[in-house]
Amino acid sequence: MLPNTPDYKTITIKSTNKLGIRLRTTYKTPKTSFFDFNFFSSNYNQKTQKYPIVCSINHDSEAYKYGLRVGHTITKINNYSLEYKDIHTILSDFLYEKNHSKFINLTIY
């Protein structure tokens, strides 16, 4: 593993089970652009949230039993990226995968 990189993990949950999680999706846009060459600017926001973060979880849920915890970041659901998706799109993606797949694979860190 490379130093200073997230430790990604995939958990698999039956799609018939409730996930029992709440996600936070407050995305922020960096205040610099690709063409801003002032790399040491104090306006640059290094804590930009790109993916939804688990803010609460039911301790009796399958997701909790398989290792999902508050603070984990969910990057993919069944290999589909959740990068910068709003909560309605994420809910739609979860419902689609729940109805069309036997399992839900969550890539987390």
C-alpha cells in the first residue's frame, strides 16, 4: 500500500436487507481553479468532500456487522462511483441496485 492513501475495503450486503445508514453529502467546491497557479493560497480548501460520508448507522444492521462505521466514506456502490452525487441521485442509485442485484457491494474507506 502507498503511504498516505486511503485503505479501501469492499463490503457485500444482501440487497434484501436494510442498510440502516444515514449519509452526509455536503460537497464543497475548491476556491481555486485548474488555472490558478498560486499553490500556496490560503483560499484553497483541502478538505473538499467528494463522496458521501456515513453520519449514523443502526448497530443491528448487516452493514454494521460487516464493518461499516460512522465516518466511513462510501466511494462506490456495485462499482458505480458516488463522486459528487447529490442525495437524490445516491438514493436512486441505491434503490436501483437493491431492486436489480442480489447483493450490494460498497467500496469504503
